[in-house]
Amino acid sequence: MGIFKNTFLRNVGAVLIVEDPLEKADAIFLLGGGSYDRGREAAKLFGEKYADFIICTGGQVSGTLKSLDLLYKEAMVSKIGMVKNHSLAPENIIAIEKGTSTREESELILAYCQQRGFSKIIVLSSKFHTRRVGNVFKPLFTENSIELMVHGAPSSLYKEDEWWKKEEGMIMVNNEYMKHLYYFFKY
């Protein structure tokens, strides 16, 4: 029973992870939320020369920061974290402090790419968020002739192939399935 349960649960999570092979791009777009893990992965990709700069999105302020009266939006938290924790130069990171959902961020990023003539980008989120990112972004970007590569940052709180062993992993997988359902009915 244990092997079946583990295999079943591993596959429940694995369905959510859909990543593309990476190539050099015009930019890495780091989506709002999960600033620590996503920032760490963006800094790694930047160091591997996948792009010359990182653009962070996200217009929400976390409850933790609000309680400390630090009103930094997600995009700025990501930028500050990459500068402090990964020694990236601030001029290589742009913070666009807008976007409160995957759908809003897709439209915001598309407009940004069109204004700057980008033809190929990497969109970075959490691993379990990659299927939904692809579902939302790819039709929009394909329609506008912009090549999109979706990449996921691994979690520092749980292992994606053992997500059910940690509360944070269970919450993430549950939330992601609920968001898929929400997007199915809304769009």
C-alpha cells in the first residue's frame, strides 16, 4: 500500500509541473510570490547567462511585511533579496510593482515585451505553478509571436516529489489544484 500511495501522490504533484528546455532569452520574468525560492532560481539562471536582466512582477504586500509596517510589494522584495542574498547588481533587476494574479501578470508582461520588442522570454515561478503559467501565458504569447519558456523554482520548504510529507507542500498542491479549477470556470 505504501508504494502505491507514494507513487500516486508523487504523480498528483508531478502533473502540475510542466517546464520547457531553456535557451538564452531577452529577459527572465520572475512572477510575484515566493520571492525567496524564485529569486534564488532567477539568480542562478542569470549567473548561467540565460538573460542579461531579470524583471520582477508582483503588486501585493505580504501580511508579514504589513505587520511590520514595511510596505514593500512582491516585485521589490524579490529584487532586494537577489541583491542582498545573491550579490546581483541592482541595475540588472527591474521591479514592476503590479500584478496580483497569474492572468494580470501575463497581460502586464506581454505589454512590456511588445513595448521593448522582445521575442523570447523565460517566465519563472514555483515548480507546482508551471502548468497553470503555461496554460495562461502560452496562448497569449503564441498569438503575439513571442517565444515563451516556463521554468519552475524548487521549493526550500519541501521536496516536490514528496510534497505530501510537509504541510507547506500539501497547502501548495491543494491551492494549485483549486486555482486550476477557478481559472477553468472563470476563463
